[in-house]
Amino acid sequence: MIITKIEMRQITLLLCLCILSALAHAQSTPSIDPQATITLTDGTTEENNAYSGSAPVQVQFAANATDTTGWTCHYEWHFYLSGNRSNPYLVRYGDNTEYTFTQSGTHNIELYATFVNGTDTVAYTDDYWTSEGTPITITVSESSLNMPNAFSPNGDGVNDIYRAKTEYKSIIQFHAYIFNRWGQKLFEWTDPAEGWDGTYKGHAVKDGVYYCLVKAKGADGRIFNIRTDVNLIR
């Protein structure tokens, strides 16, 4: 049988198409690169797959899957506490999700991703996470809260505001009240980062002893009922 030049070109073209198809198929195997983006208390964000901080911790999760064209994709985000991998407390679906952590402890997050294209399946599931995958970890501090017993609202920029001591951690509910010696409420606030400036209805109160009552709750369920004297000294 004699093959003409035109037939040879057609055969060559067909072989090239087959090779290109095989290469394209090999290069299009899906992969994942899960990332966590933390929203900090000042409103800024940072990418961090091993974060430790105070509750509440708001986190956005992204699968960052690549080469998924032509594949049917299924995503499951598994959330579990350290040491309890077989019993996730939450499963979320979709390539992106978000969650606000309030419970203290170390939370691990694994993305189970399955890609199907005809008879081909690529899976990043249990075998992947127990061999080469590294879970995202979000560690929430145990709660703590302390109130000072004095402040000096004299405008010098030092200790001018009566507020919770700065080392407070994982406080998810907070309500504080200031009373004078006759039990009159002078001020109240609901954010431990804020506080009392030593005034009542826009006027500075006299030096002396006032009283603070705080009712708060930590991410670990701890209840705080704090009663303390407040010495106002200008």
C-alpha cells in the first residue's frame, strides 16, 4: 500500500492531536491549596494557616483549586477539635466558606475535595490528609478578664479611661456598669476595649471611690461576675 503525501500529513496531524490531547489531559489534573484568611480585631486581614488568638476569630476559607476545567467538583470542609478527628463538629460545602470561632481549643480544618471527569477521579480525602496534607489550625485562647481598681482621667494620656486590663482574652459577651456610692448608675458599656472616661452627662465627676459591676462570658463557657471598687484620682 502506498501512502500519499496528503495521507501522511493527515496521519501526522492526527498523531499530533492525540499527543496534544494526552498532554492536555495530564496537565489538567486538579489540585487544591486550602488557605485561611483571618479578620483581625482592627478590621485588617491576614493569610495564616496556623493562627492563634482570642475569640471571636472570624476566618474565610478558600479551596484555591486549579485545573478544574471539565471536572465535576465536590468540596467538604471538615472542622474538628484536636484529638477528635473522626468526629467533626461541623461540615461545610462549597469551594469557599467562612466561620467564626468562639470555642476555646485547637480547631483543625481539612478540605475533602473530589474531582470527576468521565471515568477519572482525583480525590483529596482521608488518605490525603493522613499522609501528606497539613490541616489548617485555628487555636482559640482560654478566656481571662480582669478589671483595674483605679484610674486617673486627668487628660495626660495615661490611664485616662477605666476599662478591662489589656490582657483579656476570648471574651464573647461583656457588659459593665459604673455606680456611685448611692447606687446610681453613671455609665455602662458592652465592649471590653472601651470604658468610662470619668464623666456623667458630660461633666467630670468628683474624685473618690466608685463601683464597677461586670457580667461577661468567655469562649470556653466561663462566666465572669466581677465586682470591684474603682478609685478615681485626678
